[in-house]
Amino acid sequence: MRKTFDASSTTEDVLSGVSLRGKRILVTGVSAGIGVETARALAAHGAQVVGAARDVERWAVGQSVVSGTSTRNHCGK
């Protein structure tokens, strides 16, 4: 049976029952918004997340949300 998702689906709905252990995933835009939420959700499901952002100060705010998970972050201006 395939799952169906729509605009009201959450990251937990989509990733429910999914293990990302052993996967390395690059997420761009980890300084705010959907980039931070994507990195957080993927890391919470076991992925090693590599995050990229353009702004060091905004990246630090996003990193605080994702901290404690398996992440590496790169920021360049």
C-alpha cells in the first residue's frame, strides 16, 4: 500500500517508519525555514546531514534548531 500525501502532510507523516541510518544527505538553505526543518527531520530519522547556507549569522540560528543531531554544516559568502 502506498502512502498519499497532501499540503497538510507533515515531515513526520512522510518519514514515519523510515530509517535513514547510513545515508548522507546534503540540505541547502539551513539558515531558516524549510531548510532547517528538512535538516532536523532527516537527522531525527538517522541521516547524517550536511547543511549549506550563505549567511554565517543566520546559519548559526538554524544550527541551534538542528543541534544534537548528526550534522555537518558549511557556510560561504
